[in-house]
Amino acid sequence: MRVFIKSLFIFFYFFLFVFNLFAQNNEKFAHNKKIYGTQDNWFTIGVGGGVNSELKEREINFNAAYNFYIKKMLFHVGYHHSADKFFYDKNIRKNYTLQQLNDIYTGYGFRSSKLYSNVAFFAGPSLAYGSKFHYMDVNGKNNYIGFTTLGAYTNFEFSYKISYDLGLGISIYTSISKEYHVYGFQFQLYFSSAFKKNIK
């Protein structure tokens, strides 16, 4: 668990660092005595529920993604995790599961950003790895098999902006590969780099 938390912080701060690396010269506007950019990068993090379409079972998922512009083209990179038990479990050793999917993904997207909303759609390839149910032996014990394969990850997200650079939203997604297929939703937090400065 400590390794996961450290990895999450590294992931978050690394993409905060590259905010400026990929920052674009975009139009700016004033709102509530603040200056914002119109073509801003943003970060989302969320948790939700999904369905393993092969086993017809519910799963819990986690997702973190950084969405950025290169010139006028929109991309994202992120990490997705889905399992029958959430990895942040107080009884993690007791409830540890081998049925899980991890996606490291990237994709191309389209976006509509307004004063109080952000809507985006992304699709692209993923590196999918994890393990899945294989068979049950004569003693009733489940056996699992590991996998690493290429797949595809798509998501549609909507966020309501509490302020122009902070919001709450929902995302609908699917992860597809020859080894594991899930689809579901996530409730997410939205953070953007739109804020430039206060108006004095």
C-alpha cells in the first residue's frame, strides 16, 4: 500500500511539473477578478464501479489521468485499476485478490470547455496487465493466470466547474483487451491549470 501511495504522489507531482512544459499560448479572459486561460491542461482522479463482462461480476475501479495539449491537439495519459476488491482495504492481506486489471494508457481526445462545464472524449491504446480467474480445482480453490497484453481504453467525461479550474464530475469508460474487458463509471475530481493570476 505504501508503494502505491508513493507512486500516486510521484504521478501527480510529475504531471503538475509538466503543466508548464506543455503549456500553450492561448486566449485569456477575466472572471471573478481572476485571469484564466481557455486552452488549459487538466488532471482528474476518481473511483467508481464497473462490470467484468467475462465473469458478469461487479468490480471497483480507480483512475488518474493527465490531459494536455500539444499545439492544438489534445491527448491524455493515465492509470486505471479494476478489481473485485478495492486495493485500499483495511483488511488488505485478508481480502487480497488476484482478479485485477491495470491499464497504463494514452489517447487522443476532443473537448468542449465552458465557464461551468468541461466535456471530453478520449480513445487510444493501453498496456493492460494483471491476473484473472482461470479455473477452480477439485478442492474448490480458485486458480488465476497472469497476463500482459495490448488493449484499448476509452472514456467520456463531464465535470461541473465549482470554479473555473476546480470541479466535480463523472466519467463513463471501457477497457478492452483479449484477456480482460470491463466497463463502468467513476466519480471524479477535476483540477486544471487555467488560473493565471489575480486582478489587483
